[in-house]
Amino acid sequence: FCADADDVLDRLLLRHARGFLEPTTAVEKTFEDIQAHQMAIIAGLRAALKALLARFDPALLEQQVDSDSGLQRLLPMARKSKCWDLFVATFDQVADDASEDFMRLFGDAFNRAYEEQIQRLRQVKQGNMN
């Protein structure tokens, strides 16, 4: 543990203390950690966006409308109108969720993908070390 930036630089560049990595190794590991974090962020964002877009899947919306009433199947324009109404309602719900509970809306998919990416990178790294 280092108290401040000056202490970090002192230990990194001037004196090596037991229990700390060698300076070049410490810098390399830091950049590896940052790179892994960046890759996991991208994976998390992709998963969150995919989960959000899935809520607007036309096939899913049509299935919900078709399950409401058999009449929509007989009247194509009424069915399209119901699909649009459901799309608007879903959009409104997502917009409300985004402002009120961002983590519930995006958090689960993001966190799951982030952790999976970190695990994959660790496995690759361990495989390269063997």
C-alpha cells in the first residue's frame, strides 16, 4: 500500500520493497488490468444493449398482441395498430426504468457479461502461462 502518488513513484522508481512487484512488472500488470477492464466494459455494454433491444423485438411484440385477442389476426390494420401501441408502451416503460432504476434496466446483463469477459481473459492468461 502506498500513501500517495509520491510514495508510489518512490517505491516504483527508487527503492524496491519486499512484498511489492518489480517496477516493470508492476507497470505491465497495471496495463494488463486496465486492458482487461476496457474489454469487459465493452462486453458489458454490448450485453446491456442487446438486452434492451430484445424488449423491442418485433416478433415478441407481435406474439404479445396475438395472444391478447383472436380478432387482431382477422383485421391486419387493427393488429398493426395494437403492435404500435405495445411498442409505445414498452418504450415508455424503458424510458421510465432508465430514469428511475438504471441498474435494474442495464445492471444484470452488464454485470454478467463483464464478469464472464474477465473470467475468459483470466483463463486465456493462465493458458498462456502453462
